[in-house]
Amino acid sequence: MALVTVNELLFKAEEEGYAVGAFNANNMEIVQAILEAAKRENAPVIMQASQGAIAYAGLDFITEMVRLAAMASTVPVALHLDHGTDFDQVVRCIRSGFTSVMYDGSKLPLEENIALTRKVLEMTRPIGVSVEAELGKIGGTEDNVHVSEKDAMYTDPEEARYFVEQTGVESLAIAIGTAHGQYKGEPELDFDRLAKIKALVKIPIVLHGSSGVPDESVRRAIELGVRKVNIDTNIREAFVGEMRRVMMEKPDEIDPRKILGPAREAATAIISEKIRLFGSSGKA
Ligand code: G3H
Ligand code: 13P
Ligand code: ZN
């Protein structure tokens, strides 16, 4: 089927109380792994490309690979820009065929983030492309967040209410203690903050930096209103881990397919596991 929008997928997830997995698509094998996992689980899925992935693979390649995956599938697939920080990049992705974009103005002062998110929405509303915004600072795992810094970094519930009211944005990425990349210790999520945000903000909530978050915490976050869960690092670990294992086992192997094939299968396995955790199996 043709690519669907993220709004469409999250609307159903909100009604039925589960989350849709948003997996970073960095190369052909990972696109295929995401598709295969979604098919095996009969689940809706979001394939997302970061600015780094677009710079690596090329915008047309990413779009066409994901479009082809969607066309070859009976499960709904959306194509989303992950952490778009540049208005022109957002426009290029939409022109290329993305059905959803994240405009990430989280590093900007609040009013600038609001103004630019609004500008993106003015463009997307007439053409039906979905928009996610970010409020608060989702750290890198290298950033140690001290308790005293939490209020400065994490999403403020009242500010979230004001932001959504002012922008009319359709989904919101929040900072409640997750971070991108591999965690050093076990992440502790601020569930009280999430509950307060959800009480004030009636749109789907997005959890970034979800690789390495304990399953129990992911389940609780979904109970409290998270509807899109972003996973990249766990796929990288599974994919490269398997490549490394095969190359160690067969140091003379020179056929890339014999190395990348098992890596693709390892990625499929972890993505399937996440889809089950998010409760979206059987929801296609
Ligand atoms: O949010 C970060 C994603 O994992 C994308 O990472 O910019 O290295 O592609 P990347
Ligand atoms: P992880 O790499 O920590 O899974 O985060 C992914 C993400 O948030 C993409 O936007
Ligand atoms: Zn992210």
C-alpha cells in the first residue's frame, strides 16, 4: 500500500492504548529488517530517517527504499524525518515524499521554537503531512543529568500545554529522563512528569532515546500516554554485533551478503521484540 501518515497511525494507537515503533532506517538492510519485522508481527510501523541518515544514503534513496517497502507490504508504513532542525530540510523531505516530519526546535528559546513549529504546520496542514515537535532537552548518554538540573532539562508540563496550544502541533517529544545512545547506568524515567504532561496535553506523546530503557519502564510510559517509541541504538547494536560475530568466525569471508544477511536477520529479531513490547503486534 502507499505510505500512510504518522497521525493516522498514532490516532489509532491513542484510541486503543498502544505505541507504534519508530525505527531509524539507515541503510537498505535495515529498511528491509523493519519491514520484515512489521510483516511478521502484523504491525503498523514508522520508518524514520535522521539528517545524518539522509546525508549518508541520499534523500532520494531513503525515500524510494521506504516507498518500495510500503508498496510491497500489507501493513501500514509511514516515512518520517527524525530530528529535523532546519526548515529547508523539512521542505526537501516533504517534496521527496515523506508523510511526516519532526521539527526539532528544542535547542531554541521557547518562543522561537513555537514560531518555527507553527511555520512548519502552516506548510503541512493543507497537504496532510504530520508534524512532531520537541520540548525539553533529551540528552546524550554522555550528559550526566544531576537532580538539580532536571527542571532545567526536562519538559515542564505547563510549558508543554502552552506550546501545544500555541502551535497546534500533532505529537510531542518530551524529555523525562531518556537519552540518545547507549546508557551507562539504568535510566530512571520521571513518570509523574509524564502523567502531568499527558493530563494537560491531549496529543500523542513521543519517547526518544528508548533503546536501553527497561521493558517495564517502556510499558509504564505507554500506559501513561506514550504513543510513538523511537529506537535506533538497539538496531545498530544488533546489526553491527552480528556483522562482527560473522567476521570473527569467518575472517576470510569477502561476500558482503554473507555478512549483511545475518546482520539484517538480527535487526529483524530485535525490531520484532520491540513491536511486541509496544503492544502494536496485530494492530496493522
Ligand atoms: O536521535 C538520534 C538518532 O539515533 C539518529 O542518530 O543522527 O546518528 O543518525 P544519527
Ligand atoms: P536511541 O538511539 O537511544 O534508541 O534513540 C533513538 C531516537 O530517539 C531517534 O530519534
Ligand atoms: Zn531522538
